[in-house]
Amino acid sequence: MNIIIIEDEKPSARRLQRMLQNLGLNAETMLHSVKESIDWFQNHTHPDLIFLDIQLSDGLSFEIFETLEIKSAVIFTTAYDEYALQAFKLNSIDYLLKPIDDEDLATSVNKYKERTHHNQAVTLDFNDIKKLLVNPIDREYKKRFSVKVGQHLKLINIDDIECFYSENKGTYLHTTEGRNYLLDTTLEHLENELEPQTFFRINRKFFVNINAIKDMVSYTNSRLQIKLNSFNVQEVIVARERVKDFKLWLEQ
């Protein structure tokens, strides 16, 4: 299988390359910009599969497909969970949210193999997806959560939540009053329920509310440590793979 990686952050590209090697797959070619990718495709045989980041250093990766006709299958590696996921689902495209998980990567590769084994076409409508990225689908997000307190149910408004986090296989919300409540859900399920301009998934264990951020401090390995108004259960660290997108989110 001929695989290439298009990812502007070289450490992320190398990490994905190593993860693919653990699956017995080789991705020798790694491209890091729209221009570099277009030049490469014009002079090489197109691969079977592309792992494609959306936001590259010189623009959106969709510009590659606007310039050239590329028939390769695509698995997105993206931080655009807030609305692009809907686009991917509508177009039967697979995706991996950063930071990429080994199990999720294996599942995506197996999904690709199943499709090719059954000769199922992997069709992409990049124009439709790009439109959805620029003009996200109108949708309703969660305004409140119900939590169990003893034998009672308590309603908590979304504006009163500083963060959501996972700990010991449980998912919790933390309120502005400094209380923690166990939820009957997962962080993965929350991704389609939280308003993306307010909540951001900084790593595999945390969503943070932008209005609850008190301070941000440089941390080891090019990461960021977040100080929230009242949360002190554990350290809140932005994963290195998410720092760039986190900074962009802050400026929206």
C-alpha cells in the first residue's frame, strides 16, 4: 500500500509515521504545505491513501484538490471537530482527531482496507466539505446537563461549567462553584454536543470553557498549562499536537 502524509507540523507527521510503522505500514513521503504537495503530485504517481491535515502552513489542504485531480483515498487528521465531523460523515470520509490514538488509527486503516477489498469507491466532494468548514451547519448545542445528586436530579447550565474531564474511567463536569459531578456520557460523545467557540478539547482528557481560563503558562515539550478559575483536581495541559489549534481557537 502506497501511503503519504500531508501535515504541516513535522513532529506530528513523524509521530503518525511511527504509528503506521507499528501497524506494518510504511509512509516514506511526508509533505508539509499546499505548494510542496502540489509540486509532488505533479511529478509522482498518486498514492493509494493520503493522511491529510486540513490547515497547512500556507493554506487549507483543499487547495491541492482544487488544483489537481487526485483519486487517492483520504483519511483526515484534523482538529476541526467542531463542525467538520458532520461534513465527513455526510460524505463517508474517515477522520482522526488530534492527538491521534493508536486504536483509532488502526480502525481507520482497517476501514480503508475493507472498502478496497470490496471495491467500494471512496468518493470525496471537497467543495461541499470546504463550504461546511467556512459556513458550518446550523445546529443546536447542549444548554444544560442533568446530574444525579443522591436520589435527586440537578440541572446545570452550560455557562456554569468550567470544564469536562475524564478520570478513572468516569466523565465529570466541574462547575464555576467548584463542584464536580459525574456524567453518564463520554468525552467523545460530548464532542458533538458542546458549542465549539466556547469549549475546546485540549487533550484526550479535557474540554475547557474559554470563559473559565484564568492564565496560560508555557510547559515542558512545547505544551501549555491552563489555569482555570476554580479547578484543581489535576493539571490541565494542552497537548503539544493541539497547541497550534488551541491558539487559533482563542483568537476566534
